[in-house]
Amino acid sequence: MVNANEWLNEKIPKNQRAQATNLTIYKQCQNGHTTYQNGCHYCNNKNNFSNPPQYQFFSTLLEGELDLNDFVNLQYLYIYGSGPGQDQQQKLTNLKIDKCNKLISLQCNNPPISKIAIGETKQLIADRNRLKSQVEKLTSAIRNIKGFNPGDLKLVAKKIEEENLEHQVSVTKNKFDEDDKLWLDLLLETQQEVLQNDNTFARKQLEKIKKRLSTVLTTEEIQEFLGKVVEINELGIQLKNLKIQKNQW
């Protein structure tokens, strides 16, 4: 594992970055190995393809910040891990591409990036890729159903709604200071408390929190957050009821 910016400085000189249109980074070697294999030609040579304007790097595991703002003509950016496990993912924590104004395709498979510095166009690309991934999950669930089981579809739907809420919270928090972030978390927690216990105290607290957040969010934005919590909660109840019905059969 190497520091991402140090790796970048070694692999692509700054005076060549403006030429780049494609950048692909793979954790595994070209033969598909996720860990070094001594007898593998690709593991030993890495078979990196560095020919501006296209760059491909194999057997590369990065950590920390990756600043690509010198790649002003970059159109395609792909950063791949090699599986769902933490040890199989890239370790990037910050991806800077807010000056890559020509970017039209962005895919980051598996890296737990906590902050992506992007403009509105790149945000649309990221949202589109996230939606594509969710559609693929739903399609896969439908194809794999052996006999119709509504519980399978509801489980996938619940996971998608949870991902959407998590994404929306993350995007919103990027605009907030630490205090506002805590208030947003409290909003979601209190809404969940209202749905589960429906007590007067929780409802009063929810109104106070909504009033506090109204200084940084519109009424519609607050309601959208609350609505997503309701949807996830309802799907959870439906799944629980389906499980009870299944056990009674």
C-alpha cells in the first residue's frame, strides 16, 4: 500500500497530466490476482499502460488523498478494488476532482472514500453511477428469485432506500459545520423514536430539531429526510410481518 499522491507523482509527471483523458487503477493484476503471485508475469511486471492520453495501472493499492486536479482534460476515471472485504478495497479517503471539468464517467468500486471534492457535473455522474448500481442489485434479486418471494424484493428495496438516505446525509453534511451535522443525526434518530414509540416527548423534540435545522435546510429538505426514515421503517415492518407469516405456514 502506498500514499496515493506520492504514487501519482512517481507515475505521472505533472507536465503530462493535462494530456490524460483516461485513468484506470486496479488493485488486482491483469491476470486477476488480488495478492502477489511470484510465478505470475503480470504480478511481477504489473503491465502498466502509460501512454498519454490513456493510463492503466494494475496491482496498485492506494491510501490517503488522491489529488487529480492537474488532470484538466480527464474524461474517464475508474478506481477499482477487488471485492467487498475491507482488505480488498482501495484505501482512499479523499478524492479531489473538482477541476476535472471534462469528466464524463466516474466509477469508484469499493473504496471507502469519505470525501470527494467534486463539482455539480461530477455529482450528477456519481449519482448516476450509484443509481445504476442499485438497478443492477434489484435486477439481480429478481433474476435469482426461485419462486416468487416478495420478501426478497422488499429486502433489496430496503437496502437501496438505506443507501439513498446514507448518501443524501453524506452530501448534506459536506455543507454543514460540526454542530449542524449533529443536529441532522439527531433529526433522524428522533424520527425513528417517534415511529417506534410514538410518545409525546419525542414528537416535541422532533419539532424543536426541525426548527433548529430550518436555518440551514428548507422545509422540503427536512421533510424529505423524515420521509425516507418512514419508508425504511415501513419496509422493515413489512419484512418482519412476512417473516412471521412464513413461519406460520
